[in-house]
Amino acid sequence: MTHRNRSDANADVVLNPLAIALNEKLEKAAPEILEMLSAMGRRLYFPKGILSQSAEAKQKAKRFNATIGIATEGDGPMHLASAAKHLADITPAEAFPYAPPAGQPALREGWRDKQLAENPSLRDKRIGLPVVTSAITHGISLVGDLFVDPGDCIVIPDKLWGNYRLTYEVQRGAKIATFPFFAEGGFNVDGFAQALAENAAGRDKLIVVLNFPNNPTGYMPTLAESKALIAALIAQAKAGTRIVAVFDDAYFGLFYHLGAQSMTESLFALAANQHPNLLAIKLDGATKELFVWGLRCGFITIGPGRAETADEVCEVLDAKLRGAIRGGISNIPQLSQSIVRKVLASPTIAAERGQKLATLKARAEKVYEVANDSRFAESWDVYPFNSGYFMCLAVKGAEAEKVRLHLLDTYGIGVIATGPTDIRVAFSCLEVADVEPLFADLHKAVQDMR
């Protein structure tokens, strides 16, 4: 294999020996995944410098440890009382020092335990240990670092979170190709398979991003749809396309089963270890699942296509992820990780999450009832929704942006226009009693604009 960067723009860049060693290991374990890497992905490595030497000193320096880049006092980190007084059952050592680039080992193990408990199909799969990220947006960016080159094609349904465009098109020069999200009252599986085939023509690699439960629509596929989606990915992989399949599970667990029973596992659990040409990546986090948005604590988990060499692949990609994190933001806040780790270990976490889920489900059920009321049929069609935080309407006879502004200025109600006809309503921040008046006034606003 070449030891130079494969990008024409960087043809003279010579890879670091550590990157070369990682790439050679990956070539031996899973050559198809080496070919999925971007130019930056090939260059990435985790340095054997200060951090590795500090780790060795932490184990062996019994007398004095003069390696770590923080100030200490006594047996712990130096800190200000005015900062420490705000900590409850978290010690200064759990809050103030730097965290490892990949995250606290105990937190990584704890999140994997959670993933396995909530996704039974993962229990016989060979996957990597989750790497801690600065929430899912950071995970999306890390996928870009490792796998996205300028000109690469990223297949995403047309109901998508706008930040994908910033990360992949604006920052990395890739091209997002969309297809219609819905067909016949459910997910457009045939359209997805067609989009894979069409965009694979003339390409060796595709990146696919599937966000379920979806933002903005609040839709989670049924079990049958989920199996068909994975079957389409496997079929395209068998046809020779190398596929990086990214599963953005930001709203995982918030399932309400409105209209029909939805899938309750991540599609990542079905995709991992299915074909050498199919690399599955799971992005999830405490942000929405544990209702701690501002802590910015997420995870990226690798599911290689070859089970027999999964450990070697995960070891290589773990090192490259650590290199990307180290070179980008250094590490994720220690305090956030300590809080999430303690929450996961709490004996009351299941009951607490169950109560919040029940609250959100009651709101979703009320929205489902009201938004689908026949008295509003002349103002909008309701896109299917059954999960997450959001639902979407397709307004009739008016532009969504004009309706949004009129609703805001005249009725004092804020919603999001996500397209020429589409309006997103976040029922996650509505009390049940707020639902009826909101949709009644939204109906008036649409009629006003017509």
C-alpha cells in the first residue's frame, strides 16, 4: 500500500509512521474499510507523546509524577473553593482534571452496557467500545474527519436535520443526495434502495445517514421497514459499493407507537457485522436520552462488517478517533462525563426515565389526536410520526415561512418552517393543555394566509 496521502491535493504529504502502522493493520484486517477512509482518515493517528507517557507515569511513578499538565495540591487537583462548592456528590478529582481523549473508561463501559440492554440484537455482535464525544454533533463531525472527502456522496432522506449540510457540504465539500422520506404512509423503503443504486453508479463508496427517531418528522420505522432498510444496504454492499452507514440515534428510546408499533432497537443493531463492505456507525448520547442537553455528552460506536476481525478494526478506528479528538478539542469535559456515569449507575434511573417517557408520550398522543382532527384537514396534512420530540405538517394553500411569521407576529406562537410547505412542531416543549390552542391558532394562521 502507498504511504502517501491518496488525495491529489495532498499528494506530497508523507504519513506519520504511526498512521502507516494503523493503516497497514486495517488493510490486513479489513481492506475495504481502509478504502472507506478519507484522506484525513488515513493521516490520523494517536500520538505516542505526552499523553502516553503520562499514562505510563500514572501507573509506575510511585514517588513523583511530573508529567501531567494540571496543577495539583496534596493528593488531588488544585482548585478554587468558589468552584468546588457547587459540586454535590462529585469530588474535585471527578470534575477538574482532563479526561482521556476517548472518555472515562468506566463511562464507556457503562454506556456499552446500556446499549446491549436496550438492543438485544447487539448481544451476539462484535462492536467497538463507545468513544465519548461532545454530543452527537461532534460525532457527526468525527465521521466526516475519518470518512468524508470533497466530492463524496452522502445519501439522506429529504426530511433531514439541517446541520448535516453544514458539517458535510459546507465544511467538507461533500454532496448530499436526498430522496422522499415517506411513501404510502410509512418510510419510503423502495425510494431508499433506488437512491442507493442511483448514487452508487460511478462511485466506489457511499456514506448513508439515517436518523431515527427522525428530526424533524418524529418518525421511527416499523420492524418490517427496518429490516427492509438493512436488506437494501446489504444488497448494495454485495453489489460492490463500500458503504459507511451512520445511524444518528439522538432520540433513541422515545417510542410512542402512534398508529402502529415502531421498531424499538437501533438499526445499528441490525446492520453491524452483516457484510465486509458495510461499516455501521452508531451515534447516540446522554443529551436527549438522559435529558441533559447542556452536558454535551455523546458517543460513537463502530460496528465492522467482518465479525472475525472486528476487534482489530475497532482498535485502529479507536486510535484514529482519539487522534481526531485530541487534535480537534483535546477531550470531553470531565464533569459532564462524571455526571452521566453516576446517572447510569443510579438505582432510580429506570423509573425516572419511565416517568419522563410517559409525560412525552401523553403529549404526543394528544398532538396525534388534535392534529389529525378532520376540522383541520383543509389547512394541512400530517406526516406520520410516532416517536421523539417532533411532528411535521404539510400546510395547504400557503407558504410555510409566511405562515410561521404570521403565527409568530399575530398569535405569539413559534414553530419552525423546514421547507416550502413543511412546519415542524416540537411537542416535547408543550404541556398537554397547550396542544389544542396551538393547533387551533395554527389553523387560523393558515386560513389567514390563504
